[in-house]
Amino acid sequence: MAVNNATKYMEFGSRQDAYNQLLSRLEKDDGSVMLGIYGTPGIGKTTLVEQVSKKAMELQMFDQVAIINASQIVDARALRLKIGKCLGVEFQYGEENEALEVAQKWAYGAHILIILDDVQNKIPDLEDVGIPFGNNKWGNDTIDEDIRTAPGVDRRVKGCKIMITSETRDVCNINKCKGLFGIEKLEKDEAFELLSQVVGISTIDSLDDKDLARIVCDRCDGLPLDIAVLGNTLRDNSEDASWRATFGQMIFHGRVPLDVSFDALPKDAKLCLLVCSLFDGAGDTMIPIDFLFRTSMGLGLFEGLETVADARYKVESMVAILKSSLLLVEGTYNHVKMHSRVRDVAREVAIKDEEHAFHFEASESKWPRIKDIWGNINHENIVVKLLSLTFDTEDVFEFPDDVDFPNLHTLIVNFKNHSDKIKDDFFNAFVNLKHLMLSSTPVPPSSLGNLEANLRLLSISTCKVDDVSMITRMKNLEMLSFNRVDFSAPINLRNMEQLRILHFTNCNGVALPQHSISSLSNLEELIITDEFSILNEEAEECPIYSELSNLTRLTNLHIYYQLETASFPDEKIWKNLQRYTLSLGENFQNGELVSPSKSLKFCYGNLEGDGIISLVQRSQDLVLQGIFSGFEHCFRIENGKEFAELTWLKLVACYKVKYLGKILQWRLNKVALHSFSNLSVLDISLCTEIKYLFSTSIARGLQQLQELIIFDCGELEEIVWDQSEEECKEVITFPKLTSIDFFRMPNFRSFRSRSIITTVAEADQSLFDEMVKFPALKSVKIYDMSGVHSVFDGKVDFPSMKVLDIYDLENVREIWEIDSEGNFFGELEILKVKNCPQLETLIPSGMLQNLKDLREPIVENCDLLFPLLSEEDEEASSE
């Protein structure tokens, strides 16, 4: 389903009933409930539950939502780990305590919604997973002794609410769903309306034969996915001939709509889509961009490109085309998703592709003989260039004698069940192989060495590798990738001088001899995501920086490394990096890693030296924690280009920072300001000396800011600081800001005080006034801010606000000024006010008639707030 059309899609009558009923069940049902949504692939089940969960979160029905693709979940632990990852569980106490760690997420009365998407069979026992449901032990027992005895704590564990999606009603029944919702195909008028939205109404109106659009739409059979993808292919195409050709392919050549969209892709993008179909997974499985990159390299897709960096950009450009075509959708960090229906069609195309000659084979009991793969066809006439083999068996494997693949250049092998061994001659049938990917495979046999002459790319995932020397002897390898591999001895890479790419992801025990990395003179990309060590001959740890300084071709670096001192070496290597993901001092936590291109987490050091300052100012994703010094120089805007690429910024416990963006007064009109112009998320905590965030000249450029989160910044007084009287008179608009969370800031008075010209006493200033506009702001949460006396002045306009939470404002007298009126908060749905002992008025009477969507306000511990309206308001209301 097209993401951009998801909201409109939910307005269709065939979807609105299910949407409203699901929301109602989630809101009204007490305790545990499991709801089942079923329908054919491409019908829009995932879109439906995503929109329902989004609305439920807006209405604060849940504290967290975890969405898991359950298509390949086979046991309780697999589901437990996926849910735990979504909920931020760190799993620190061994496998036997994992369920307890998951269950503790429901402690303190937390409300969590679990969505299991694309369920194929009976889901594992929820008690084994760690989910409190029904009468299982997590639902009845107190989870933790400390929680049970904590004073003032709601000791009840709230039952979990679960939504599952599946292709069939039977799967929902075997999982004992209490509510069943069948999703039908779109009605004809709805289907055509959706097509019109995607294609463009003006395009359809421009057709000479307007019936063509309805005829093409009917061939999509009411499936939203097919309509969206095919419509995107025909977008802005008002030539009747193109629509007739599309109809002809579907009628006379038996093509499905997705086939037609595939054919319209550029050649490289089409091949990238076929590569996506290789990824072993069912349903909307997350596909790592790195998988596409490695496999595309194996297929020779990047011939003619000189550098690895260029190849990376090529993959990203192809992925962008596929996402804009709606054949892929955005996934989690550095991943994309492919709908199961798109994958199935793509695999059919891949098998028929003569140029690249893909073939897929799966077996549950034995290696397939050639006749099992191609039936009665003479296999000697079959050219296979890429072979993907998946096996679910515990047998010992060997190829039959007649197997030979002389033209095969890429082999992907995945064992779903580990075996003790495979035959030593396993790889003898693939002597000309150039690219090998082994996943969940037993210990590689000695015949792997027979591939040394021709093999260029080797990827090993979730395997046991006792003797890595068999691999490190392969001098011709250009790419070597390990994922989820445990090493028991140091890995000597000194003989692998042709390596251009080296990856260790999610690996334990990575130890490299000193001068091992520095000897790789051709290395362009180095990725080591977990702790590792550089060891000298005495097995003592050595610094990484001297190893990196010799790598003159290195342009992509991803490492996690503990800093040995508070300083950062000023190596020239930092300036040459085009891509980096560097966690120095402490690794990235859940939610901190956003950008796959330029990410930096720097902890417990100094912002000193051109190297580190260059990295900080060029980053897209930046976390600074416990920085001692150097802020004033690093965050001073000199040329207006500093922080121009920054999209996500988090500051934690940087006690010396006093501001974020400031340009010297005499340079205000001499530079074009681009600093912070792409910033979308700003998260600041425990920065105890910061006074303000941005000068007005910087703030006016924050056109992309979407989230603003600040807590425990005791000296912060305002967000925007005016440097001149002229600036004070300027209205600043934050057009995309959707949420503001302010916590524990006792000195905070106003978002923008305009102190240079204002004559308003501090006690009379409002937190928000008419000089700052927030047209898209939906949620404001203000907690424990004793300096605030009034939240909104009488002229503010928040046309999109839906949620307003005000807690622990001990000196606030009013939320809105008493003379506030108009439709400025017409979208407000939720109002929660707690622990505001001086609050005298909740809602001025002039506003009440316009708050048509407001649910019953939740008000607690506001001693002066009785009755709901002030006496003046009551009189005005009666009149």
C-alpha cells in the first residue's frame, strides 16, 4: 500500500468500519485481548494495523507499540528476541531469564500493544515468550519484588493487547482470537478513487478515452497494493497509447499489474529488485541494504565504477527508485521491506531472466538432484549463474556426482538447522565461483580452499569458524564479511592485500594482530560493529588510530572503540571519510543510530582538534555525551555551512555547553546560513549550564525540525534568543514541528522571551506567544517547570494540536489566558492536567464551543480548579 495514501485509504467505507472497530476494541476491552485481521496478500492488512496503532498512540492508549513480522517465527525464543528488541530489552541475564526481562516491560501498569504481522501458523506460547496474557503467570503474579514493595506504585500488571494479521481466518482461529476482522477487496469505486489519487486526477481527465483508466483499474482486482504500484508506474502519463499498452500486456500476455511495473523500471533498478527477492525470508521481511550491496557486487552490477563509495551510492540510487515506485518501502535503520506479493512475483521474473539466470531451490530432506530441479529438461543446456539454496534438515550433506555448475558466479547457501558437518568435497561443483554467501551453515569444509583462485567475495553469517586461516589464505579476495561469527583466536589479515571491503558485524572475540589492518593498503571500507582489539606480539592492546592512518583509500569506517584518553587524535583519516558510523567511548543504544551515512557518538572526551570537529560538524546523526570542553569553538557558526547535514542531534550530560547555534553579530549579514537547516530531531538532557538553544538567525532556518525533547536542563531559559531589536519583531515559524516534550526546567520562562524589547514581567510571560508559529504541532508535554505561570497567551494558534499534557507546574495560574477565544485549538482531543496547585482556570469559556473533538479532560490534584470554569467564565457562558 502506498504510504503517502495510507490516511486517505483508511477513509474508504470498506476500511473505515474495521478501523473504528479495532480502535474501539483496543480502547474498551479490559485486560488481555487478541484481535485477528485476515485477508489475501496485498489487501492492506498491514496498512490497517499500522494506522490503527498510530492513532492509538496519538490517543495515548498505549505506552509502546511493537510491530513484528512473524512469518518465520518458529519458537518462543525467536519471538521473544524480536519483541524484546522492539521494546528495548537488553537481555543481560542469560537465556533462562529472557522471558522475565520481557515481562518486566509490563511492570508499573505499562500498556503495550503487540502487533504480529503475517502470522502463518499457531504462535508460540505467550508465557514462554514473556507476555502477560490471560491467566498465564506473567498476567497474575507480581513480576518483581522491588516493584511489588515500591510505595505508590500501581502493582497490577496490565494484560497485553495483541493484533495479528494473517492470510486466512483459520490461522486467526487456531490462535484463539476473540475478535475477527476480514478485510475484503476494495469496491470498484474505491479502487478507482485510489488509482486517481496515485496517478493524478488531471492525468485521467487528460485521457481521450477515460474508460481506459477504469478498465486498467479493474485488472488490479481491488487489491490496494497492485493499484498503488501500477498507478505509480502510470503517474502523469496522459497518453492513451500507454494505457492501452498496459491493458494489452495484462489481457493478451497474462501479465499481472506488478509485472507491468517491473518492466517499466530502469535495468539496474530491476536487477536490484531481483536481488531483493533473494533474501531468505517470508512476508514483509526486513532486507539489509548491505545484503543488496554485497550481492550486487557479486553480480558484477558495479562494473565501470572505480570506488566502493561509488558502488554504495549506486545501490542507494536504485533503492530510491524502487521506493518511489512503491515496490520497496522504508524499513528500520539501513533496511528496506518488500511485500511478500512483490517478492513472489520478483522471484518468478528472476528465474526467467536469461542474462542473470537466477535459480531458487529449497529442500527439507536432501540435496536436490538436477532432475529434481529441472525435471525432464536436459540440464546440460541450462545455464545457471546465480543459485540460492535453502535447506531445512539435519542430515549430512553431499552433492551427487553429476552436479556441475561451470557458469555459476554467485552461490547463496542457507541451512535453517545446523548440521555437525558437510562433506569435504562440498564446493567441488563450483570451481569458477566468484561470490559465495554462507548463512547458518556448518563449519566450512576444506574444499572451500579450492575456490581460492577465482573467489572475490566471501560472506559468512551465523556460522562456526574454528580455523580462519583457511579463509585468510585467499589472497585474491576483495570483500570479506563476517556476521554473527564467534572467533576464538586472532585473525591475521596481512596476506589479504587485495581486500577492499572488510566487515565484522555482531561478532564476538574479534582480535586483530598489530599491523594487520594497516597492511591492507587497498582497503576502502572497514566495518566492525562490536568491541574488538588490536594486539601486539605480547598480546597487549594497541590503539586503533595508528592502524587507520596508513589506509589512504579508506572512505567508509564503522567502528566501536573505547577511548583511552579524553583527547582525540587529529589524524588526517577523519577528513577523508565520506561515510562513517563511529561510536567512540560508548556504543550506540537503541534508537540512537538513525543515518547510515554519517553517524557519530562521541563520549567522555574533548571537542578539540580539526579531526573531531570536522566529523562533528559534518555528521547527519550525532550523539555527544559527557563532553568536557570545546563546545564554544565547535558550535560557533563561522561560514554558515557547519551542521548543514545534521538531521538528528542528541546531547547528554554535556555540562559546559551554553548554546547550540550562534553566529557572531558582525557576520550576520555576510554569510548564507545553512547550519541546522536539515535538523529534524533534537534531544537534550542533563546539560546543566545551557542558557538557550539557537539565536534567531539560526532558528529561522529550522524548517525541517519535527521533534524537540528537553529535560533536566536547569539553567535553560528559552529556546530562541534574539540578538537585536529587529530580530525581536520577526515572527518565526516551525512548519514541521509535531511534538514538544519539556521536562524539569525550573528557570524556563518562554519559548522565545524577546527580552531585548519586551516590557512584560517574567511572571506574566506565557510559555508560547504569537511571535512563534507551530502549524503542524500535534503534541505538547510539559512536566515540572516551576518558572511557567501561563502556557498560552490569547493570540497563539495551534491548529493541529491533538494532545496536551501538563504535569507538576506548581506556579501555573492559567493554561490559556482568560480572554482566549476562537478556533485556535480546534483539533485538541486529549487534555491531561495533574499536580498544578495554583491553576485557577482550565478552559476559558470562549474556547469551549470550538473544542468539538476534546474528550473528557483528565484533571488530578489541582486544588483551586473547581468548578471547571472560573466565575467570570460561568457568567459569560450563561449569557
